[in-house]
Amino acid sequence: MPQTFPPIKMGGTTEGLLVLSNGRFFRGKLRGAPVEATGEVIFNTSMTGYQEILTDPSYTGQIVTMTYPQIGNYGVNADDMESKSIHASALIVCELSHMSSNWRATQSLDEWLIKHRIPVLEGVDTRSLVKAIRSGGECSGLLVPSDSLHTLDELREEALDLPSMVGQNLARQVSTRESYFWPSEEETKPITVIAYDFGIKYNILRIMNSLGISVTVVPWNTSAEEVLEMNPEGIFLSNGPGDPAAVKEAIEAVQNLLGKLPIFGICLGHQILSLALGCQTYKLVCGHHGGNHPVMDYSTKKIEITSHNHGFSVEEKSLPKNVRVTHRNLNDQTVEGIESLVYPAYSVQYHPEAAPGPRDASYLFGRFLEMLKC
């Protein structure tokens, strides 16, 4: 007989159900907004920074599981936004704090999520869910109130039909529609940079402005000809969600910009630069999401603890002879940075702008500044 899930009230909160495309399911209390959500189910190992994570456009199309057991203790505020809105599809936590205690907080995490129509599944055994993702790989998931009156088999079929992240150009979805300008904090003549917006975070712009760089942010599909007409001194390729190989217009634009201007890319921008240089990318079985990934910088032989959010990686075997690896992840040995030996162009897979931290890799913006000055 089909298994159904009638409405269950738990402390005034409806019960919710997360169904994975691999057939696993997890129950919990549905808080935040009582709406359905779909997306790739991933886990993030950061202990803090949930507001920055949820407003990072790189999490578009993803249901974020926080491994730290209690989330929401310090509330939310206007200053920690990394974009105009929340981009994650939903949040999964072991415990959502019922109160916020911080002098900067303007409202609780629960209130904020309700305002933005984002559901939270609370009370989940997140350790079990993370183990399922680690062993079986990241997969699609469906989060529903248990009073949806669907059978479990129906929900599993629906989760199985959800699209894979492979082949999705989500930069198109999150990028700005019109160019805009972030002026430098320097009063003297600033260095000018064009930043491709594949899902750019505010802290990238804040850091570059503090270094005396004025940034014009342009849509993801801006042509190389349009960029060169603006006469910038450098190009920045931002972070963003989805499959890098699907962002074909940007790859073509970067190919046409190589050798004409210095280029620095991070996250999706790193992958797009790599593809433009002739490399290939692939989907990781289990992506990197969190603030504690050790990365070796080969130029200094130092190890930095870095902030990550990516499900794709550059295939090292595909690197042409004129491209070298500059950074490596010490957890799984994947490529974390590349540099062209022909053009002034380099990139890293992780987030040197942090937000949330750590900030070990902020020196990379200084390297970009030196490249621009030279």
C-alpha cells in the first residue's frame, strides 16, 4: 500500500520531508517559509557565515545543509549581505536557534527566511545526511511539507526527474542585466577593471575598491569587443553557479581577451579561464563547500585555509603545456589554481574574498593589483 504523509503539527510547525534522487529521505520540522523547494543537495562545513552563504549567488539551485549543529545564534543584518537577496533554494539544519544575540542583528534568521520565502528543514540528523552525500555523491533533492499528500514513491520519482547541475548555465540567471559601477576609495586616479558578473559577491568589489581599483561590472555574456571599447586596465572573472562548460559566450569572450589585458578569475571565473586556455572541466562526486579547505600555494610553499563553494573542477590531465598548476587542494589533490605561461592570466578555484572567512588568501587581490600596475 502506498505510503502517505498526512499533516503533522510539531510545536506549531508543520513537518517537512527531504527526498533525494537516490531514494533516501529525511524528516524534520519545516520552518522559515512553508513552501516546496528543489535543488542539488550539498553540505557546507562552515561554523559561521550562514547569511553570506545564503546570499552568495554561487549557491543558486542548491539546498544547503549546514554541518555545524546550531545555526542562527547571531541573527542577520544588512551589512553581511553578499548580494541583494537569498540565492540558495533551501536550508537544512540540525537546530535553528529560536533567539538571536548580537549587537549587529536586526532580525532572526527564521524571520529573515520567512520574508524571503525560503524554507528550512530543522531537526534533521545532519551527520547522517552528510554521510549519505559523501558516500553516494551530491544529488538532486525535493523538500516538501508532509501535508503535500504525495506518496513517498511519487516524491522519489519527482526527485529523480529533477535536472542535474551538469549542463546548466546558471550564470545567465544570476548575472546583472545592466552594467554598473563601483568607484574606488582612492581620491587619486584609480586603476580601472571590468568584472564579468557570473554571480559576483559584494566583498570582491569592496576589496578591489579598498585597493584603489574602480570596477565596472558587466553582464555574463558581454563580448570582448564591448569590453575593449571601455578601455580598462584589467579583467576580473567572478564566482558563480552552474556548469562552466555551459557558459559558452563567456569562454569565447575570454579567449578573445587573452593577451590583450591582465586577467584574474575565481571560482566559476577560474573554470571559464581554464576552458578558454584549452583545459577541460568535470563534475566532482562531492563538491567543496565550506571554510576549512587546506590549499598549497606552490609559489610560496605555504598552506592557506580557504573558503570554497564549487561542484566542478579543472581536469589536470587536460592542461596544455603552456598552463601550469599554481595551487592544489591537500584534501583530494584537485587543481585549485592555474596560470598561463604565455599570457598575463591566472585564477584560483576558491574564494580569496572570503565572506565568510577565513581570509588567508586575500593576498591574491594584491597580486592582481601588481599585475595591473606592471
